[in-house]
Amino acid sequence: MKPRLSPRQLAAGLGSAAAYLALAYCTPRPAFGQLLALYLLAFGGYALLVQQPPRLRYGLALALLFRLLWLPALPALSDDYHRFRWDGALVAAGQNPYRARPQELMVPAAREQRLPGLSAAATAELYAALNSKPYYSVYPPLCQAAFGAASALFPTSARGFVLVLRLLILGAEAATAGLLLAMLRRFGQPPRRALLYLLNPLVIVELTGNVHFEALMICGLLAAMWALAQGRRAWSAAALAGAVATKLLPLLLLPLLLRRLGWARWLSYSALTTLVLLGLFAPFFSRELVSNLGQSLELYFHKFEFNAGLYYLLRAVGYWQTGYNQIARLGTLLAGGTLLTVAGVALREKQPTWASLPRTLLLVFTAYFALATTVHPWYLTTLVALSVFSRYRYALVWSALVPLSYAAYQTSAYTENLWLVGLEYGLVAGVLLWELRVAGRTGHDAQPRF
């Protein structure tokens, strides 16, 4: 009888599990050396597992086990969950989280100021932990609904709150696993390719571990593409609206559907997506919603900067020419470049089909992140999911290198090491250009190494 896992696979699985346990319970974010060593250990196990993948059922079991290891842990590598709790307390009390910034709710004159469901002392403690006191909430309505539900169940317990979110993410990841397998079979590709996403350390650490809601967005995006391939446009539009109501990025899918659907069907599809999206935002409608969300997006494109590639090169040129940071101008130019790239891909794509849609979307999202001023590690999990349907493997290389950005958190000043950023983007660009060259020479995607 064939063993369930070979000795090599068993060693890779045990090593990865040990790394995840240490990352979850023994590694503070400032401990960059330890964090990087453990992550590389987990990624080494991942590389061994996907080079010689186990039988699908055992690969899926390992993917579930690696995620369950994080269940009782508070996120040690991200402090975003504090803002999730802040917004959730407001939503659970029936208040609109988009109407005011945290610092506006904590005015010095209110000596007993507190959030609904929390004491004044607990509110002050949570407020002190926030990394976004001066900013309006940027989280779309499905995120807010999840935060509100978790806060209603565990208003005073951070661990209970995180557990609810983690279970929700696990449910989304289970649905994603089913969608990946179904789509791979539908497009005539090996189902085991799903393990490239499900066992990926970046996905496990950033989504299950750090409770980032790209997990729900990826699930909705895949569901939208799967429904389109099945001819169920109404269900697809609803799924896409749900993905956008989690993260705004999936809006970039719409231009790629024009030639696949034709003008009439594309307009009706877009209209239905918009109607469902408006319905999801409806509970939060107020005079301030549009202006405050717009202000948050303005800050994202024109003030925030982290782990950016091309932008940092342009910023250096701008400093040399003018002596000051030109992020306001560069952010606009790079956003415009993204829109032009998406339009160009949508108009010039050869033989657009439903099977080629994930691969084309992979390249579109890659262009978006290459031109972005802010690229947090968890953003790249979407590229990992889409790369499953392609032989391009640069996204997996990027998922191995992006934890280098955690070097910025070694001190409270959050100072980036631009040499590490350059190393990250230089290696990824090299792999991408090589794979594009091979694809152009052979007419097919580059052959994956694992």
C-alpha cells in the first residue's frame, strides 16, 4: 500500500508546521531575523511539497492543518486587527464607521469617552493600539459586517473577536479550494495546481494568520469567473459585487469582460454589479460616506508609500530634480498608467476566452502592483491565486521575497531598507522578464520549475 506521505513530504510538512507555530506564538514583528528565518523554513517546505506534490487529499489536509495551527493566536505580525475591532464596535452598536475618524471620537474634553460595548479604559487601550487614528475607515461594507458580527459576539475579548474573523476566513478559503479545483478541471488543467495557492506560506501567514480579508475577495473573484464560465452572469455579477465590497481591486476585472461578453451583455452585467454593490453599501449611506471614502483613497494614492518598486525609482529622480517628495504628482501619474495598461490589455488581448481570463487578470494585477505606491505583503496573495491557472511562477517568487519588507518594522520609526526593496523587485522583475521571453519565443507560458 502506497504511504500517505513520503519521508521527504513528511519532513517538509513537519518543518513547515514547526515554522508556523513559531511564527504564530513566538515571533514579534520587530524580530525580523527570526521572522525571515522561519518564513524561509516554511517556504522551503512549500517548495519541496509542490515540486513532488502529495496525493491531492493529503495536500488539502496539510493546507487545513497549517491554518488550524493559528486558531487561538492573536496576530503578532500585523496590528490592523485593532482597527477591525474599533470599526466592529461601532457597527455592532448600529453606528456608521465611515462618519468619523478615531481621533475625532476621542476628544480630550470627553474624560469618559468610550466605544459602545467597551469601558472607558478598554476604549483608551484599543485607541492607543491603533495605527490609523487620523484616518477614516477604508474597509468596504462586507468587511464592516464581519467586524460588527465578531464584535457583537465578543465585545470585550480581542482573542474571541479574532477567532470569529479567522473562522470566517477559513470558510472562505475552503470555498476557494473548491473553486480552484472546479476551475482547473473545467479548463483542463491538473487539479494539484490548487496546492500552489493552498500551501503557499504567504497565503497562510497573511490571510489566516494576520486575518486579512483578501481571503474573501479572492473567493468572490474566483466565484465570479467560475460563474461566467458556466454562463451564469447574474450570479457572477453578484459574486463580483461581493468581492468589490471586500476590497476594491476586483473592479479591474470589468474591462477584461467587454470583448468576452459583447457590449450589450457587458453593460447589463456592469449595471447589475453596480446595483448589488450599492445594495451592500446601503446600510452605511450618509452624506459623509462618499467624501470620507474619497479622502481615504486620496491618501492611499498621494500620501502612503510602502514597499513600492517603480515609484521609489521615480521618487529618487524627483528628489534629485526638485529636492522634495513628489508623491502627489507621481501617485496620479502611476494610477493613470495603471488605467492605460488595463485598457491596453483589454483591447489587445489575443483570443480572449474564459480559460485565459485568470492569466490575463494576473498580468493586469501585476501591472497594478508594479505601479502602486503601497504594496503590503498580503496584497500579493491575489497574484498567487491567479498564478495557479498559468505556468508563470514569478508571483510565487515574489511571495517568497515580499517578507523582506518586514525589515521596516524593526524599530518604531518604521524605516524601510531600500536595498532589500531593490533586491525584492530586482529578482521578481528578472524572473518575470525571463518567463515573458520564454513565452514569447515558444508561444506558451514558461514551463514552471515547481
